[in-house]
Amino acid sequence: MLRFAMKSGAACAGRTGAAAIFGLSFLLLAGCSALPDKPSRTVLYDFGPGPLVAAVPAPGAAALPPITLADLDTAASRLEGTALNYRLGYADANELRPYAGSRWTQPPLQLFRQRLRDGLTPSRTVLGTLEAANLSREGRSTDVLRISLDEFSHYFESPTASVGLVRVRATLVRGSPAGERVLGQRVFTVRQAAPTNDAAGGVKALTAASDEAVAQMVAWVNQAR
């Protein structure tokens, strides 16, 4: 009887120990599953590499005078951040919402200015403000192009249809010893359909809309007299 009791006690202790080990393992597994996931990587976007082959002016095309592309006053713009924004036009078009986990590499106004400079370069020399100041000290001046970005968002017209919406205000000024004269001012509004209704689709649509706005602006500037 004593031997049987000892065997029974040992068996019970073994079962208790196994249960304790199993319970501990379960708690460890539960603890591991409760650990937070690694933060997802932020996806960074820009307008892409641009033309891979340099544009060449058409043979016989008259060389246009240099132009100054004014510096950007990003502090005065409500679009100075790098958020990739969208609007739900069918719900509340007044609310600008940022995509979580997706951003521009630079503020959209800077990305647009780079694209505009690339668009102007094939037909004329494009100067910065410092270079223009050096010319001014020599008694020479250039026309100055100033831009502001008034709208730049992935705009949802419905839950299943969206566009890249870009609105840019351009002012062309001619400098002279007597002061500046405004040659013209125009607002360019362009919409391009998004291939997909997500951040990546919005980037493609906004890039296409920006390129179209640049093409229209370059044509307008090159015709100014």
C-alpha cells in the first residue's frame, strides 16, 4: 500500500510538473503574441526621374531670353509639409486628410518647381534669384516667374473614382531700372484620373497633372512678350 501510494504520489507530481511546464509555455507564447508589431515603413514618393533623355530645341528655333524662376516662399504656403493629402469630395471636400504611412520626399511646391525648371530649360536659360541679382548689378535684367501652389490633392469624386487635382498660380514680371511690370498672371487648374484609389494611384495622378500644368505654363511663358 505504501509503495502504491508513493507511485501514485510520484505520478501526480509528474502530472502537476508537466501541467506547470505546459502552463508556463502557454504564457510565454501568449506573451510573444502580445508583443507589438514592428512599425510599418513610411513610403516616400516624388515625381519620378523625369525625362531620361535631355530635350533638344527644334532646329531653327529662336533662342528665348533667360528667365528667373523665383525662390519659393514655403513658409507662406499651407502646402509646405510633405504629407500626401486627399479629399473626399463626395463627403466633405473642405477636409484635407493625410495618407497614413505615405509622404512626399519634399514639399509638393518644391517638387513642382523642379519639374517646371526642367520644362523651361530646353527653350531658355533658367536662372535662380542669386544669379539674377548678379546680372542686375551688371545693369541687365530678366523676366521673373513666380508661382504658388493653391491646390495639390488626390481628390475623390466618389468612393470609386478619383483624380489628381493641381492648381497653380503663376505671375510673370518684367524688371527694368524703373521697376517691375506685370506681364501677366494666370491660374492653371489640371485634373488627371488616378489609376487606383490609393496613395500610389494618387501619386501617379498628381505627377501627371503636374506635368500637364508645367506644359501649359511653359507654353504661356514662352509666348509672353
